Amino acid sequence: MRKALDKLYQFSGYLAAAFLVGILISVMWQVGSRWLGHTADATEAAGMCLAAATFFGLAHTFRAGAHVRINLLTSHLAPSRQRWFELFNCAAGSLVIGYLTWNMWALAYQSWMFHDVSPGLLAMPFWVPQTGVAVGLTFLFIALLDELVWLIQGNRPRYDVPEIQHDNPVA
């Protein structure tokens, strides 16, 4: 199970990177078309790739310990209080992200049912990027539940990566 979850988080990171490349391609297409004297609108495509890249990257960055955390507070807590604080944060995060995930799936389904499309020249169905966002949130929800179970078992947070020590810190 551990290997499958780690592969899921890695896959999520790869998907985020692929959609970043999608942003590059859509913007280059638009710039190249204008340079050749044609009108091409890639705003919707780039925006949809941005939404997908953002939300697919969440689970991967969470597991890598790259999310912004407030270590200033946790570093001043006793270890037993740190544990409860981390448990509370993972539980609260799971609830909030679970609620957001549920509603994002509902929104994507509603957009699919009503055939909502973007208002630009390149009319794209809204359910396409909304589904990408919903899948990315689902991955993050799974990562949060995974970490919550890990913490309940008495382990230290896996996302707690020590900050990099520099040889020549800026004063």
C-alpha cells in the first residue's frame, strides 16, 4: 500500500509538470501565431493548464515537505504538544480539503450536465479543468489522510523536512 501511495504522489507531480509544459506550448502557440500574422487565442488553454498544474502539484509538494508551514510556532512547543498540534492540523486539513474536494466534484458534474463552456474564442467545456482540479484535490485529500493515519500511529510527520543549512548565511 505504501508503494502505491508514494507512486500516486509521484504521478501527481509528473502530471503537474506536464501541465506546466502545456502552459508553455499554449503560450508559444499564441505568440508564434501572432508573429505569423494569425489570431490564435490560447488564454483558456493556458488557464486550464495552470489550474491542473496547481492542483496536481499539491499532493506531491505536501509529501515532499515543500508546503509553507509555520515552524516558528511548532518549534516552541514541547514535543508532546507538537504531536497534538500536528494531529489537529492534519485532521482539520483533511476535513477542509475533503469538503472542498466533494464540492469541486459536484461543480465539475454540474458543468458537465449543463454543458458550460468558457466564454473566449476557444470555447472549452468547463468540466475539463474542473475535473483536473477535483482529481488534484482528491490526491491531496488522500495524502492528508495518509499522513493523519501515520501520525495517529505515533510516528513523526513525514512532511517535516529540516530546513537547509547554508554555509554562508545572508546576514
